[in-house]
Amino acid sequence: MSEILQVEKINSYYGKSHILFDVNLVVQEGKTLCLMGRNGAGKTTTFKSIMMVVPPKTGKVYFQGKDITGYKTYQLARMGLGLVPEDRRIFSPLTVKENLIIGMSTGRKGIWNINMIYEFFPVLKEFESRPGGTLSGGEQQMLTIARTLMGNPAVLLLDEPTEGLSPVMVKTLKDLVLKLKDVGTTILLSEQNIKFAMAVSDYVAIIDKGHIRYESDIETFKMNDEIKKQYLAV
Ligand SMILES: Nc1ncnc2c1ncn2[C@@H]1O[C@H](COP(=O)(O)OP(=O)(O)OP(=O)(O)O)[C@@H](O)[C@H]1O
Ligand SMILES: [Mg+2]
């Protein structure tokens, strides 16, 4: 097993507000690590710190063995960090297909191309000529994930993908993530939906008030009701 992404003792701030405190994370190639935590715990800030949208003030981020601290966000996308942000920014006037083509701008080669995407996301094939903005929230979530995959990332960063989705869409997303794992995708996920996280993850880390409070494999986490009560909304 090899470590593809490592976050080492990062401290991140918004202005003078200290948000992340010595955060450590390790993502193994081909595995799914879920960062869990309540609203405001620091999940998105961790993702933004990895992508250098909010560069950590101290600490390091390593990707494929390389120190990427201080790199530019666009460089990281080209190197293979594929972020699906929490706010699902699709290009509303552009068609579904045009949105997908934009995802290729990383210039990276790999298993993902438009045909493979349509195989994994039949609904996007059906709606390929529709403006992205006319899709439902759940369909737009699928489109943002698909667009990121079109860039053939080495690590897919999914920031709270189930947020605001109907139970049916959550199920569709679960099946999708399981299929992505089958083709070897490495995923860093953030979630508050424990059931979803337990269904798709190999490891979990819990963040609370910017501190990592717990880490384990998913089976150990499943049996630990105490930790779920303490740090997650159950
Ligand atoms: N742009 C910002 N400026 C100042 N403080 C911010 C900013 N963005 C987030 N914060 C604060 O940083 C802390 C962590 O926020 P973050 O968005 O990382 O949490 P989260 O775990 O992603 O929460 P959620 O589940 O609601 O998305 C919160 O206290 C939040 O208010
Ligand atoms: Mg968030």
C-alpha cells in the first residue's frame, strides 16, 4: 500500500482566525478516506488547504511524494488533484457536454473520456445537449463529479457530496462511488452523513474545531458508538 497524499501538521487561517490546528491526514492509493465532522469543523478548509486555495501557514502537503506546499491551485489540478467543491459550480448556460469537455483542461490522460463518463453517468448522456443550469441539484452534483473525472485526477476530493441530496440521489451517489472504487479511484471524501460514509469508506478521520480527534479503519469506526456520539450528529 502506498501513500499518495499526506497532510503534515498544517495550520490554516482566515485572516487572523486560526481554523486548522496541526492537521494530519494520509490518503492511501486506491482507497477512500473520509474526513467526518460537524458543520464548521474544518472539512472544507482542509480541502482548500490541500488545494492551496487557503495555503497553510505552517505544515506541509505531499502529493505523490512531492512537497506541494505553496504550489498554485491550477498546477495541482494539472498534477492530478481533482477537487469537487461543496458549492457545485457548473457553468449554467453551457450544455452538459460542454461542461464535461471543460473538465479535460488538465490535459491529463487516463481511463476517463466522454464515453466512459456516459457509461458511468447515463443521465448525463441523456441530457448532454441541455444547459447545465436546467439539471436538478442531484444531477448537477453528478455533473460536477463527472467533469472533475474528465481531468483524470490521481486523487478525487469530494467535499460533502451528499449535502442537500434526496435519499434516492444519495443511493445513486453511493453506487457511483462504489463503482469508482472498483476502477481503482483514490478518494478523499468529506461527509456528515455517517451511513453514506460507512458504506463507501475504507478509513475515517474525525475533525472537530480544526483538530483531528480520531482516526481508524472503517470497521473499527462502525463499532465505536461513543465516538460517533461525541463528534458527529447522531
Ligand atoms: N472565508 C472565511 N472567512 C472566515 N472564516 C471562515 C471562512 N470560511 C470558513 N470559515 C470558518 O472556518 C471554520 C471551518 O469552516 P469549514 O467551512 O472548513 O467547515 P466545514 O467542516 O466544511 O463545515 P460545513 O459542514 O458546514 O461545510 C468555521 O468556523 C467557519 O465559520
Ligand atoms: Mg464544508
